[in-house]
Amino acid sequence: MPHTESILWFEQITLEDIGRVGGKNASLGEMTRSLQSAGVPIPPGFAITAQVYRDFIEANQLTGRIAEQLAALKREQQSLADTGAAIRALILGGEFTNGQRNAIEDAYQRLCDRLQQPDAPVAVRSSATAEDLPEASFAGQQESFLNVRGLDGLLESSRACLASLYTDRAIAYREQHGFAHEQVALSVGVQQMVRSDLGCAGVLFTLDTESGFPDVVLINGAWGLGESVVKGSVNPDRFMVYKPLLEREFQPIIERTCGSKAEKMLYADSADEPGKTTRTVATTESERQRLVLNDGDILTLARWGIQIEQHYQRAMDIEWARDGETGQLYIVQARPETIESQKDRAVFSSYKLKEQGSVLVEGASVGSAIAAGPVCKLDRHDQSEQFPKGAILVTDRTDPDWVPIMRRAAGVITNSGGATSHAAIVSRELKVPAIVGTGNATERLTEGAEVTLDCSQGAQGKVYEGKLAFEVKQIRVDGVVPTRTDLMINVAMPDGALYWWQLPTRGIGLARIEFIISSQIGVHPMALLHPERVTPIETLDTIAALTQRYATPSEYFVDQLATGIGKIAASCYPHPAIVRFSDLKSNEYRGLIGGEDFELEEDNPMLGLRGASRYYHERYREAFQLECQALKRAREVMGFDNIIAMIPFCRTPAEADQVLAVMADAGLKRGENGLQVYVMCEIPSNVILAEQFAQRFDGFSIGSNDLTQLVLGIDRDSQALRPLFDARDEAVKRLIAQVIRVAHEHHRKVGICGQAPSDHPDFAAFLVECGIDSISLNPDSIIRASQHIAQAERQ
């Protein structure tokens, strides 16, 4: 056999060679040729071509014998497992020809010489010729072998790769999708093994794998070899970077989440463990608490991801590794992303729980759906006969052999794994909601018990006790009617904001900081600033555990809040994101960790120390400055200059002056660096003195709930008075019309955030008639509201 038909070095390969070396190797060659010179480092290596596989099958006279086994499977004369085992045994029993062996030996020796290392360790990976096509997810169906040393080990691993073309899952996939087995061949990639066993490794995607949001790079990583992340045996660290601002030299890291990283995969010591190339060990407490990447590493990987995506002109799934000896980061694989990028974005579903329940476990959510059913706990994939269709699969982790069971599941819950684990990737492809990385689902959940799996609230999914009622709404992007009035959305949690990127809205009309503080941060900011005033020692221990990665406890607050605000702003950039400073009441602040040591007990918190009055008060002023620092960081360091700050519950113009002065002291001065500051219009005084507020703020946002409450003297939460609570009351409407008129006289924008325009067409018509600039709604109300508003605009 000609030498050139047996071996191709990565430098010789382009995407045009996919038929010769498979998708994985073609991609490695394409990057080596086109991107390495642009600064994207690729470990060197070569491909044993698919022609070697074909000649191997022919030389060992296996064609007919493999066909006989497949025919027996089609006739249902033997099982899939028996068929796969028989074919793999045939291939493993074959021998390379002398010419093939010599070609492989020569290439391996040249690679060792190039690396200046005898018997250099290599990764040996399968690369199928139909792999990574847009319409087919072949990736992950064949085998890879790590830390392979020496010619004999390379030949053995290469033969095992060839045999893995007939894994049970690969046979089943080709049968299901109509691919002729004999038309698919296999190439073997041999690549320098990066010493990530001494460093870290992981996977990055050039989109958000849950929402499909295309403007971010999502990075997952863990200590040791990357197989632990790919196979989902660990809960990895998670990072997210906003691509458009990275290209403008900002630092738009909008998420840093520390995973548990309970174990890591290392090279095996051949002397102590003969026959094994890798081993898994527990990580240290220090490793579990540290992030595997610093900000510089995160930004570097994100830039490489962007370069690769731009070269391929499509979303990519990329594996990376850091050599622990040299500190060098590498890209070790790249393939097209074939799930989220292929979805039809014209229609999507919105899920919402209609009742509450007790939370049993939490983990990383996959998808945005809700599912309910009985728990079925399995330890092994060969227990499939025990799994009833429509049950919730609960297991430690999955691999490709679990796919038949996952197809029958209403939902999937695993103890381990992250967004790039097998369970997560397959669940997305099957459109089955999953919660991965719970840590203890197999212990906490009872066999046969009804549970509800909720992935609708963002990155953190929850499993509730019992079968809870939920609703599903179908939303068509093309169902949103164009309007002259700006349609915006209200968002609560940062993760949820990314789900609505495809809606044709003009920004975020209300993002509430208090949701980030209560759900994501959890600690009272004054307890972080003054731990000496926190009394229970247990509370101090909790705070110390939460903040241990940070130089100071207060930096934990600023960083978490800044990244949360940044993610919200990223979801609609460059359209405005109106971010309201915290408006928790004293009783709600008391519920935060450490809150009891800093909060008053008020009889009527709704009318007490809330909103603007807190920001300059001695009890909270220092904490408000942390909020300002976070917003300033999101705007000026991360680059989200679309953020507009908003002050809630500002009772008087004098109070406005005090708040603006505190903001300026913290580096947030209205008008500097384009900063706009809005005020909530939710108190009658805001309307009565609208011209004075207009002199101090750039815009108004009408909070119809509080305004209705204070105009009509009705507790907004009173069930007895519910029929009287109506924003369409004439008294409320007169005040709304007045503030819109005065705001426009002073060239100030005015919007409203509330459900009334969506629920009541007459109220939408009233707002349009008054000339309101924007209407901000919950996302699932946008279609109905757009129809009401467009109709009103035509009248």
C-alpha cells in the first residue's frame, strides 16, 4: 500500500479530506493549517487514513463475515449486543499488514522525534467518515484511548478504534437513521498527549447550549484529563463570555461558577497498574474550591473559540487542555455543534409551574421544559427492561449505552456531570429535560415516587416532590406584531434572560437586582462589610465558605452582582437594559444570611425603609455603594454600556439628590461615560412633582402595581380587595397620563412595566393614546400585547 494512502499529517489535511480521515481528523488538520499560524495552538499529530481501515477489513477477509452478523440482526436472529460483540471480536482478531504496520511505526517515530521524547504518550481517537455532518450526530459513538505509549500500545489502540466502528450504540444509530454500515469507514487520529493530568481540561461551545444564544462562548473545565468533563463524571467549573464585547477588548465574563470537581483523571503508572493508561482519583479540598481557569485563561480560550467559529462559519464544539508542566493552553479537538445551532428558532415553548412544592434536589438544568413522573432508579444500562416509558430516569451518570433508556424517559436526573456531559448532550438532542450534577439524587429520591423536574428557571434546575401542575405556552417569534411603541421585557434571574434572545423586542424594561441578591448571592451585603457585627458563629462559617475564593467578602458581592447584571445586559445588547437597584423590604432583607443583625423590624415594610431611602441611610449606604460598584464594573470593565440605572421608590426630589450624590461617590455619575439614570414612577409624589424629578433623571418607568396601591389605598396583596385593585381605575389613569405628558414636555422618556397592557386591550390603547414610549412585559405576554398595541396604534 502506498505510504501516502496510509498516513496523513495534520498539516496535510483540510476539510476536503473528510472522506479520507473522518470529521474529527479533518477538523484537526484544517485548524492546524489555517489557525495555528494565527495563534491557536494545536498539538501535533497524524491520521491513519480510512483506507487503512478498508484494507484491514479486506486483508483479514472480514467483509462477508461482518455482513452475515448484520443480516442476522436484521432478521432478529440475534440481539444487538451479540451482533456488536461478534463484529468487534472479528476486527480485534485481525492483524495489520506489514506495510500498514511499517507506515504507522514510521509516523509514530517521527512524532516522537518532533516532540524529542522516546515512546511519547499520545491520544488515539476514532474519526468516522460520516462523523460531524450537520444532519448526523456520530460524535462520541466510537472509542478514544489516552496516554498510549510505544508502538505496540499504539497498534493495539488503533485496532480497538477500528473495532469501535461497531459499538452497539453506533450500529443502532446507523440502523435508525438509514446509514449503510459498509459506507462508513474509520480513520484513527494520533496526537501528542497534553499533560493535562497535571493541569486541567474541558470543553467550550461558541453558543449557549441551553438557550441557543449565539453571542457567548460557554466554557466547562475540571482538573486532570478532559475525559472526565466529556463523559460527565464530574461537575465542572462553568464560565461564559460575551463575544461582541470581547472583540472590543473589554472583559465581558458574564459567569463564573465553581463546580464540585470531586475527582480527576490522571495517567496511570504502568509499573503499578499494567495494562491501564488512566486512573481516577479524588481531588483535594483545595482543588474542589478553586476555579481551574483565571480570567486571562477564560478570555484566551474565548478568543480562540471565536477564531475557530469564524473560520468554520458555524457554531462549534471544541475541546481544550492545559499542560500542567508548561502552563500552555491547547485546542485539541473541534467539531460543528449539531443540536442548538440546528433548531428552528421561529417557535419555542414557555413552561411555568402553577403550584409550589418541596425541593428535593437541585443541579444544572438542561433545556427549559418541565416534566413530571415516577422515579425509576437504575445502576446499569442493561436494566432497561425495568424502565417504564414516561418515568424519570435517576442514575449516577450516563454514557452512550444509556440512550435507548433515555429515549423512553420523560426526564433525566444524574448525580454527576455538567452542561457538556453525555447526559446533558443527549438529553438536548432527544428534547428530554434533564437536571445533571445534583450530587445525591440517587440517595434523595425514592423509587416510584412522583416528582416534578423543572428546568424553566435558567441554569439551576430543581426537582420537586410530587406531581405539580404546570402550563406550556407556544410562542412564535413571527407572531409578534411590529409596533411603533417599544416592546421590552421584564426579567428576574440572569440565566432566564438568555432564553428570550430570539424575541424581536427592543431591550429589557425592568431587571431587578434584588433577585440576584436573594437567589444568587444570598448574603446580606452589610454582613460582608461588617462580619464583626454578625453574631452566630455558624453564620460566619457559612459566609466564609461562600466567599473563600475572593480577596474580601465584599468582592464576592460585587463580582456576583456584576456578572449577573452583565448577563442580563448581554441578552439584549446593544438595546437598553434598565437595571433597577435593590428594592427588598426590611423583612425580606432579614431573610438573607446575616440579615437579622442589620435590619429593623417594621410593622409595615411596604411603606418603610425601602428603595431610595435605603441608599443614603446609615444602615445601608455602604451596601448600596457595593451595588454601584457592581453596576459600574458591568458597564465600564465588562463593556455593557447599554445598562441604564434605575432608582425605585424615590419619595421626594431631595431624596433623589441624596441618592445621586451617593452614586457619584461610588463612581457612578449621571452623564459620565454615557450613564443614564431613570426613576420609578410608583408614588403619587412622582407624578405631582414630575417636572422636578425630570430635572434629575433621564426617564421614568411607571410601576403600575405600587402606584395603584398608593393611589387607591389598597394592599396589593389583599385577596378581599382584589376586585378593587385595577390599574385601569380612572384615578390611576389620570396620574399615568399626567406623568407621560410632563415627561415629554421635559424631553424625558417614559415607559411602563406591568401585565395590564397585555391583559387588557383597552389599557394598552389608553397608553398608546397617551404616547407612552415603551411597554415592558413578561416574555410570554409579548405576542398578545403586541397585537393589542398594534391595533391601538392603527386607531
